[in-house]
Amino acid sequence: MKRKFLTFAAAALAFGTLSAGEVLFEETFADAESTAKNWGQAGAAAFSADGFENGGLRIANDNPKGARLLPIRIDAAKVRGKKLKVTSMVRGENVSKPEKPYLGVKAMIYYKAASGDRQWIEHKPKKDGTFGWEEVVTQADIPADAEDVSFQVGLQESSGTVWFDDIKAEIVE
Ligand SMILES: [Ca+2]
């Protein structure tokens, strides 16, 4: 299967507010070192070369009541008052159907605002069971007083395994 080849570009971006169409980052999981830098040690532990164009994340969860989520921080100053879109490639194997529709496979935008408002925004549609690579899109309107923004991938209250690659975050409005 032919897939886009993307490079991580966050480091190349200057500080400041982004405009529509500007890319915050493009993550290809090129190697364990860059994955650890962007996603922390848990990301490095989930790094996998198996079956990927370069590398990707493999996240397994044995406990159907447990969660395994990996976050990448997004600079809140760059996305305040904007519409943030994150596109991810994901596949799954034996993902159990969660009790609630917002649980299960996660490709989720999280924000916390100064007002106290906290939101967890899901990609749609969500799948369970076994499925091949597909592109999923998560989109959120980030409030002007957002102080903490992240994107999180993994499994919550579903057992099974998911793989992630080619994650792109951009400003669309
Ligand atoms: Ca990759």
C-alpha cells in the first residue's frame, strides 16, 4: 500500500500565531530518537519499525477497563481561537467494543482553557474489531483562552492493538 511520506516539521516553524493552512507538525515516526523527543519515553517504548515505511507507534492494551494513551503537546499560543485539524493513519487488531461510544480507539484533541472549560474531542467515525490502515480526522475549535492543548492516541477501555503513523496537525481556520 502506497502511503504519503511526511517529515516532522515542527522545529522548522517560527514562534507566533499560525494562519489557516499552516502546518503545526507532521509526524512520521522516523526513528526511536525523534519519537522519544516528540512523544516522551512512553512514545519511544511504543515505537515500532515493523510493517512501517520508516517507523510508527504500536499501542497494545490488555485490560478492557484500562487505558493506554500517548500525548504530544501542542503549543497553545499557536492555536488559540483557531480551528485545529489533526489527520492520522490508524489500523487496529482485535479492538474490543467499548461500553461508551467516546471510548475505544483514540485520536483525540484535548484542551483546557483559563475559564476552566476542558474538552476531549474525538475523531469520527470510530471503529472496533480488526481494520486496515485508514485516515481519521479530528477537528476542534480551540478557545481564545486555551492554556493546555494536546493530541492523544491509543486505546481507552478497549483491549486490542492499534498502530498509528503519519500524524499531521494543521490550522484550517
Ligand atoms: Ca512512518
